[in-house]
Amino acid sequence: MKKNIQISQLKNIGKTIEKRLNEAGIFTKEDLEITGPVEAYKKIQDNNPGKTIPVCYYLYSFEGALTDKHWDDIPEKTKEQLRKSVGK
């Protein structure tokens, strides 16, 4: 799979998440790979103070986008590691 595909073409990435990723400087799959799910989540939190950024809809979605899985199909152990990485 090509890395330079637009973020909107990845699994789990809807319009709102795409917009927030773009605001964080993430436009392609390669950008997301370089940034990583945890840092992308933190950037979105930083860019949206006072807003709740759900772990399942963002952090898990980013992991799923990179692994071509629905966010709910990510193994529980991986979800736990991701949550710990963002202090949740």
C-alpha cells in the first residue's frame, strides 16, 4: 500500500477526524506513521482545549488507520498500551 495516500482514504477517518488531523499537520498516511497515533492524539487534544477527545474515536482510529483495521478490532492489549501512553 502506498504511504502517500490522503488521510481521508484510510479506515476509521471521517470528516471531523480528518479536519482535526489536518489542523495538526497530518495530511497523509505517511504523516500519521511519522507522527504516530499517540502524538497525533496529543496534538489534537492540544489544539482543542476544553473539548473531550474520545480515545476510541481518535487514538484507536489512528492505530486502525495505520493497520487497516476497524478501531474496534484492535487487540485489547494494544488498546491498553495506547491508553497508558496518553495517561487514560
